[in-house]
Amino acid sequence: MRIDGARVLLTGGSRGIGRALAEGLLRAGARVVISGRNAETLDAVAEALRSQGEIVGVGGDVGADADAAAMVAAAAEGFGGLDLVVNNAAILTTPTPIVRTSPETWRAVLDANVVGTANVIRHALPVMEASGGGAIVNVSSTWGRSAASGVAPYCASKFAVEALTQSLAQELPAGIVTVAVNPGVINTEMLATAFQSDVSMYTSPEALVPAWLSLFEQLDASWNGRSVDL
Ligand SMILES: NC(=O)c1ccc[n+]([C@@H]2O[C@H](COP(=O)([O-])OP(=O)(O)OC[C@H]3O[C@@H](n4cnc5c(N)ncnc54)[C@H](OP(=O)(O)O)[C@@H]3O)[C@@H](O)[C@H]2O)c1
């Protein structure tokens, strides 16, 4: 897929991996909608990145169907279509054993990470078909392939993202592909929550950008349904 000129929806673009990727995409010539629940932070990021290219911030929760629809609509109406969706938004709650994890925590994590991904896909697919095809990249994790103690809701959610990607791959019309991508262990707020320690020694989100762009550029039918490490 050609990044220069691509119309992109990148969920969770206000910090961490998403923010760095938004900037990388803009520099490569893409037009980008970013989203996040904290609209104030999101607007500040969109404003800061505007000098790099065309960017729109849409506040909202991907787990809320109407919010997901608004994110897709912003790309469809603002850019006239959608070529690439990166389902990056996700949460990880403070590590807790399953025996002390509440139903509310389970629902919050699964709503954001799984239902949110499905919501965006449901709204994006018809727009992508009308736009001539493209790619849906679902951000997974090492914890989407093997699990660890204390983070069961997050692990379950990322296993579900892997499964969702495999199902989707078999349902997609010709011209649209999907992959699940494990970005590795990256120095972000989420990682600090996961490890409950200093994570500054890990790879920065900015250092990951060339690998993201290279992956996007390679995506074609042969990649459909694959589970990829960045
Ligand atoms: N960091 C790592 O080592 C690592 C490893 C493997 C996989 N990942 C995956 O990489 C992706 C990015 O992680 P990160 O480390 O960059 O996380 P992060 O620093 O916590 O950033 C998460 C982003 O998603 C947004 N977000 C969270 N919940 C949302 C929701 N329900 N609706 C809309 N936006 C939402 C956040 O903004 P708001 O809080 O304002 O909503 C923020 O912009 C995630 O899918 C994560 O699971 C990360």
C-alpha cells in the first residue's frame, strides 16, 4: 500500500505508539484521523502535529459504537475515503490476580480492546470498499499469543484481537487485507502500568516508526490474516 496520500484512521493517537505513528504517517504524506477519549489531550496533539500534514482529532471511546462511527465518518467526509485503519487504541489495567479482578475491569478492557476494534471495523469496511480497498491493521501484543500472570483481561483481549483478525481475513472482500501486529515491548505509559517500574530502557515509539511504515508499504493479499511481529 502506498502511504503517500493514504487516508488513515489511527485510533489511540494521543500518546505512546499511536502518537509517534501519527507523526510518522504525516511525514510520509498520509492524511490522518486520530482518536482518544481525552478530547483535550487529543486536540493538543492534533494541533502540535498539524505543521507535519493534514490531521483531524476525533474525541471518543472506540468501545462506544456511535463514537467509533464518528471516527470513521471524519475520515470518510474529511478525506473522501479511507485506505488504512490502524486499530491501536487499547487499555491495560493495573496488574491484579484474576481472583481479585472485578467484572467491571473485565468489561472495561474487553470493551475497549475487542468490542472497540470490532466497532471501528464494522463502520470502516463499507467506506474502505467504496474507496477501492486497503488494509486493516489490528495492534496485538506478545500477550496476544502467550499470557502472563496479573494481566488476564489484557491477555484475553489481545488473544481475541488475534482471533478477530483471522475471522475477518476470511470475510473480507478482495482488495482489503487485515493483519494482527505485535509491536514488541515499547516505552509507553501502558508499559509502565504493565511492569510497574521504570521502562525508559525499552524501545521508544518513535524508533518503531520506520518498521510500521515498511510493513504498511508491503501489505498486499499475501499478508491477509497473518500475525506479524514488527
Ligand atoms: N507499549 C507496549 O509495550 C505494547 C506492547 C504490545 C502491544 N501494545 C499495544 O500497542 C497499542 C498502543 O499502546 P501504547 O503502549 O501506546 O498505549 P498508551 O500509551 O496507553 O496509549 C493508548 C492510546 O489509546 C487511547 N485509548 C485508550 N483507550 C481508548 C478507547 N477506549 N477509545 C479511544 N482511544 C483510547 C489513549 O488515549 P485516551 O486515554 O485519551 O483514550 C492513547 O492515545 C495498544 O493496542 C497496546 O495494547 C503495546
